[in-house]
Amino acid sequence: MQNQYQQLIEVLVRQVLKKHNVSPTKDLSEEEKEKIRSTAFGLQQQVEELLKEKQTGTNEEAKNGKGNDSQGKSDPFSEILKRKAEKRKKTE
């Protein structure tokens, strides 16, 4: 999982740098490099904490027999899919 996550981050960073015309030939100062490393590391820690919290919450809900649907809520992705399915039914 960690390897897949790292690969995804590398692709995203490469795309952002490409979008803003940043090339490897452009030099960054050591201070700028350190700021980038620090920011990336901080973001990575925040994502990992968020994933742990989400996983813990999901496990607790499963143990208690409560899912998002039983609380009247569902994840945003599911909501989008439901809306698209409803639109398709209306147009058919």
C-alpha cells in the first residue's frame, strides 16, 4: 500500500511541476528544497493520520453495526453515483 501511495504522489507531483513548466534544469536553493521537503513530509503525515482516523472510525462503526447509511449519510462518491443513476433513469 505504501509503495502504491508513493507512486501516486510521484505522478501527481510530476504532473503539477509539468503544468507549471518546472524542469529539472531549473535550480532551487537549498532553502527552497528544504521547504519543499518539509511541506511534502507534513502533508504526508496529515494524510496518514486522516487515513488512520477514517479506518478507526470505519472499524468502530462496523463493530457497532452502524454504517454511514444507517446514520442517514453516505459517502460523497456514492451520492454522486446515485444522482447520475437517477438522471439516467429520467432521460430514458
